Amino acid sequence: MEREEAQEVRELMVYEEGTAGALMTPEYLALSPEITVAEAFTQLRRIAAEAETIYYLYLVKADQTLCGIISLRELLMAEPEAQLQDLMQTRLISVQSDDDEQDVAEAVNKYNLLAIPVVDEENRMLGIITVDDVLEMLIPDRGSLETFASIFVSKRAMR
């Protein structure tokens, strides 16, 4: 395990088992809401490899407070000179690091999310939980999930 990965594991170990903090990854894309779409693409080219997923871009202030979110699709369709703060969604769904993982699963399901941000008491970004991590939590035996998926796909192909 590389030094950076080991540090990440140590940071996540402070969260109690079965909580959002223990389930999250700190690898997400955060941008300033004050930049333009063109600037966002420039930054994304540089930092995208570090993120676990690029479903959503989280817009955070200088103090890491979550203030908005924008999907990659919305970003692709926006005018290059538009500022992210004018495009972002501000009605945010998030969980706190000490929330129960069952609450996380319910929120992801209720709002049909691909990822959900994890914040602290002051709404500062800590990480994200992706839908595949929620599925892993709900169905820990991935072999069963893969078997189910292959059966489902083969039945659909027969139609």
C-alpha cells in the first residue's frame, strides 16, 4: 500500500463502522463556484484522474463548505463563459459523517442519486459515497450480485 493510500485509510478509520464516514471516499472533484465552465474543464483535465467518479462536481467555497453541485452533463451543455455559481443546484442532499449507513442507502434510493456528499456539522465536504458502495454495503457478496446480473442480462438478451 502506498503512503498516500495508507494515510487515507488511517483518516477513514476514525469513523465508526456502519456510518457514512466509514463508507465514504475522500476522492471527489471539488471546484470553486466562481470559475467559468471553460476554467472548470481546464481544471478537470488536470485533477480528474484523482477522483473515484465524475458523476457530479461539488462546488465548495475556500473553507471547503459545500455550496452547490453540478452534473457533468450540465457542465457539458453549458456555455464556456458561464460561471458555475449561476448553473449550480443549491438544493443539496447530503449526509453527515456519523449518519447510519442505512440512512445513506435510503437517501440514495429516495433521490435516485449516483453519489451523495458527506459533510461535517459545518457543511464542509469530507467525501462522497457512490451508489456502488451502497450496493456493496447492501449486498456484500459481490459474487451473488454478479451472478444475478449475468442471469438478468442473459434473460433480457433472449427476448
